[in-house]
Amino acid sequence: MIKYIKYYLLAFLLVTGSVACSEDEGAQILGALHEKVDIEPEPGMNLVGRVTDGKNPIEGVVVSDGFTVTTTDARGIYQMRVKRTTPFVFVSVPAEYEIPMENGHPKIYKKIALGDNDVVQRSFKLERAAKKERFTLLALADVQIGREDEVTMLDEEVLPFLIPYVQKELQAPVYGISLGDLVWDNMPYHTIYKERIQKIGVPVFQAIGNHDHDKAVSDDTEADASFESAFGPTYYSYNIGDCHFIVLDDVLYAGSSSYTADITDEQMAWLEQDLQYVPKDKLIILGVHIPTSRRNRPSTQVENCEELYALLDGYQVRILSGHSHNNYTTTISESIEENTLGSVMGAYWNGKELCNDGSPRGYAVYEIEGNRIKNWYYKGTAYPREYQMYLYGPGESVSEQYRDGLIFNIFNWHTTWTVEVQEDNSDWVTLPSDSNLKYEMDRRAYDFMFGETVPEHRPTAEPEDKNDHMFYYKPVSDSWEKVTVKATDPYGNVYTESIQNE
């Protein structure tokens, strides 16, 4: 069932012949700008509109209500038949146009508010711009504010580091995507979240998470009301450069914090239509909240993920997800990779600045050229970009079998990385695959790594996931003085850290 909410709109009528119409620009309920229907609707059509650059019509723009996907004709006109309960119509902004903004946030949609009207007209004006040959993508996961003290921590411990890094260090233009759990079960905080995220100073699109649903509402289609009021549709698409972005809602909510990971049939049908207008040489970047594939815990991945992958077959795809408050990457196929990101809030808003897996709370940065990801990295919010691992000394592992060696936590490691170790002045040695502890940690990363000896690096949350980026190394010499670890990712980034034998 597609998600919807009812909007009760007292609108005055403008009449052309026998056709009534109203226009809600999304900013006001009463006194909103109303658009007269000046497009002759085809038989059976009750939603019409025009897409222009302010003067000239734009042909071929993809427009959708979440059910039907169509395109504008040579006059810039689209028409479709919509259900009276359908809340939004949105444009998949073409790459040659700027992302429309309203009050510092992307606004690619309009409310339909069909009500008792026979036909409504919703028109869009896009600003023409040069196609972005390169851009930077900022990816956030699980900001998750729900109390005033958490807003204070966001204001004092995250934004003062995040904002200058985005505005001064990242190559413009920069676009953002936030991967759900914007708030923590407290629906009025969507407004507070909007105020804070606007301060970053770049367009940030939103995905819906499980904590963005009203847990007092048991119906999935109505529990989204707060999110939709603040951000519009829960699934949509847009284009930047040679990338086609898709945002999906993979939370099927049942109320009282109960939900399953599932993409509805309506979304799948919409996605199939949307992709018909996307050439195969485009890079697909798909944003969701719950990871679509969790090879270490398949019982918690999206139930119908294989159907999703089948629709994406033939494209180069990068899936971005959050939810787990852990960093891990999954190679789904030769053409599909999923990056599950650590969270902005960390394990919790607890002052420890750590995610469940011992990595710092943070976000991801993607440098995109044409239809490829040239580089990407995870960045700890309060740490320099180069900080990509933490090394634990002898005795810091609570597991007897690893207590005599070193544990390396390489936050964003994947099988495509190379990990090398140098003991004192010896030659570099590449760690074999069996040095990686894979999914052996059944509970907390720190429960496996260490005890109370290093509490400043110990998260206090109860994570749900295992960690696949821990390495064990037993020094060759009992009298070693320094061990250096060098981790090289597939993009040519080389990160090093050293530990002294005390």
C-alpha cells in the first residue's frame, strides 16, 4: 500500500468552464497561491501541469505521483490520473537543471490536494544550469534527535565540526543525503531537525527511517504523516550529473516501534517505471534506511531485496544505508555495492563519540566524476580525514585467544582493501585473510576487543550487529617496540597508524 496522508484544505475555486482547481504550494494551507487550470485535460485525467524554465517549456521531464510515471511533451505538459488520496506529485529533476530549493531544503514536489475538485494543475519551474561533471556527495545516517539534550549535543559536538568541513574542505558543488532516523520517535523534532540540517548550507535530501514513524499510529500509511509534512514523499528520484538518485522507504511500520524491512509492491512498480527513463550508462545511487543486504545477519535485511536487485540489473549501483550504527560494506554483485554507514549520533547520544563497532561517529564523503565514484571515505566528525583505524595493544582483548596480540579496528575496511603490518624496522607484511576476525563477535565490538582498561574507546550501547573490520596480529618478537599498520583502499587512499609497546 502506498503511503499517504490526508490534507484538509479550505481552498477557493477558480473556474475555467466547468473545471475546478486549486493549488497548494506546500507552504500554506490557507492563502496559498492557486494555479488556474489552463491546460485542457485529456479524457479521464485529473492532474495536469507544465514544466518550464520560467519562459520556455521543458520536454522529457519525468513526473510522478508515486504510482504513475510519465514525461512532459514538447509543450512541457504532463497529464495523469491520480487517486484522490494521493498526496504528492514530484519531478525527477533532469541533470541540466538545478535542484529546486525552498527555505534551504530541496523541494521537488507539490501537494496535490485533489479533494472534491475535478482537475488540479501543478506546474514546476526549473532553473537551467550546466550539467555537473563532478560533484561531492555528503551522506549522513541516523542523526536521530528526540530530546533537548540531544539537540544540544548536535549543536555543540557535531555541527561545529561538520559545517566548516563541508563548506571549506569539500569540492563544490556539494549535495547531501540523510539516510533516515532523522528523529528519535519524537515527531515534532522533524521541524528542529530541518532547522539544524539547513545550517550545513547544501541541499540535503531525506530518507525515512523507522524512528521517523509515529509509533502511536499502527497503520503504515498514516505513521509517515510527520515526515511527509516536513519533507514530502517518502520515495522519489532526481538526477545530478551522470548519476540518477533514488530514495526508497524500506520500513514497513506496524506501530509501537514494530516494523519489518520491506519495500512495498507499489514502490517496486514505481521504480520499474522510473528506471525506464534512465540510460544504462548512468550511475545509480540508491538511498535507504535499513540495509538491503546484511550478509552477516540475513534475517534483518530487506525481505524482498532480490527483487530490488533484479530491477537494478544492468546498472552500476551504489546503495547507501544506515540503521545499524556500524560501518560495513557488502559486495552484492559485480555491479552492486552497498555501503552501510556509521551514524552521526554514534551508538547513542551518550558523549562517547563512538558507534557500535568502535568507529567514531561520523559520515561519508563521495567524490563523483561523470558516472563513477572517484573516491569515497568515512570521516569521524571530530577527527581528521586521515583517522581511519584504532590499534589496541596486548591485553586489551577480553578474549583469551587474542590477548597476546594486537587488534586493529579499521573502520571502513572491505575485502577490496589491503592491510599491511611493519614490526619495528622489518619489511612490510600483508596480513592474510584469516587475520580478519570477520563475524566472530556475537555482541559488542568492545566485548571482544577489550575490557575496562580503555573506557575512552568503549561504546556504551547495545548494538545489534557484528563487526567485520577487526584484525588480529601476533608480533613476531616478544621485545617489539613499534608496530605500524598500513591500510590501502581501492581508491588509492593509504592510511597508517602506529602503536608502541609500553
